[in-house]
Amino acid sequence: MDNIVSNSLTSAATEPFTVNEELSFEDAWVRVAELLQCAVATSQALGEPLGAPHRAVMHLVEMAKMVADRAVECLQPR
């Protein structure tokens, strides 16, 4: 993911990452879908019983992943 880099010199609380300004709209949506897939996979890999707040957050991440995947599908030529 060379389009997203860590900002080790700035405050991690304000802007922990920088996105390459040359990243296209289409590539940005693909990256969003990939990052959301990583979040879902990481949550599933933890294998611990999830509390209600964590389940709610993961539900939102999974919904966002579905929307991002649909956006990527819409970008594909037919």
C-alpha cells in the first residue's frame, strides 16, 4: 500500500497517515475496500467472544465493506 504512508513525525492522534495525492478516485475506492476487508479479517482472526460494542462496530465495518465493494463493481467496465 504505497499510496498510504505513516506520518511518524506528526502526532498520531491527529493525522497518523497520509494518502498520496496522485491516488485516483478508482484506486482510492479499491484501497478502501481492501482496508475494510483487512479490518473484517483481523476481527475474525481474534477469535475472542466479542462484546456488544465491538460487534456493533464490526457490523458497521462489514456494511461499509459491502458498499465499497459495490462502488468498485460500478467502476468496472461492462
